[in-house]
Amino acid sequence: RVSEEHDSEREKKGNPFMAAYLRTFKNSCDSLASINAPVSQSDMFTFLLAGLPSEYESFVTTAKLQRPKPTMAELRSSLLLHESWLQQMHPITMLMILYTNRVRTRPRTRTSSL
């Protein structure tokens, strides 16, 4: 219950994707468990990571290599933190790309030879 309230608060603050993704994933696992088809922790780990978009590729690789594997609570917390980091880095990355492209496409000025 507390984590659901936390997710709702994150959505209000501008982090809608991961909170909604995690809630949908949890609801799906809960639904399977309610019909006597529970998902193992190992499968949850695998399926949760497999459903992430490409921006999370480095996160997925790191999580898969971690030993011991993080718990679902640790994974959930890390994903929310990673989403915040991605949102903070995106504007900086875009500015760097724009600046780099501007420097590369700036016409060269000719100096007169004396």
C-alpha cells in the first residue's frame, strides 16, 4: 500500500512511466498468483527487465550481472532512481548534441594571407 502511494506521488512529480510500468507488472503477477499460476522471483526479474525500453539497456545489463541478484524491492527502487537520472540527463545530453553539431557545421572563416 505504501509503495502504491509512493508511485502515485512520483507520477504527480513527473515520473509517470516507471511507476505505471511497475504497477502494471505487479498487478499482472498478482493476477497470475490469484489463479494459482504464481510467477517465480527469477522469472519476475527476467520479465521485468525484458519489458524495459532501450533507454534502460545499460541498467538491464548491470542488473543481470549483479551477484547476488537484487531483490524485487531493490530492483524496483533502482529503476525509479534510474528513471529520475535519465530525466535529469536528457536535457544535458540534448544540449551537448546541439552544441557539438553547431561547432561542426559552423562555416570556417578564411583569413586573408598577407
